[in-house]
Amino acid sequence: MTDLFSGLTQEIISGIALGSIYALIALGFTMIFKATEVVNFAQGELMMVGPM
């Protein structure tokens, strides 16, 4: 029973973390679009260059 709650808790936390990342990406797309009125799909490329 403990393994069930442990796994469920881990899945919930992972889901919240992934949802937060998606929300930040969507916020970035929205801010860029509102500022320039151009959809910039190169945002993902810039995010991948950041950790390098």
C-alpha cells in the first residue's frame, strides 16, 4: 500500500512540474507574439542553446 501512495505522489509531482514547464513555454510564446505580432517557433532552439 505504501508503494502505491509513493508512486502516486511521484506521478502527481512529476505532472505538476511538467505542466509548469509547458505553462512557461506557452507564456514565452504569448509574450513574444504580443510584442512582435510574429509567431517565433525558434524559441525552442534558443531554450536548447541555454544549457550548453
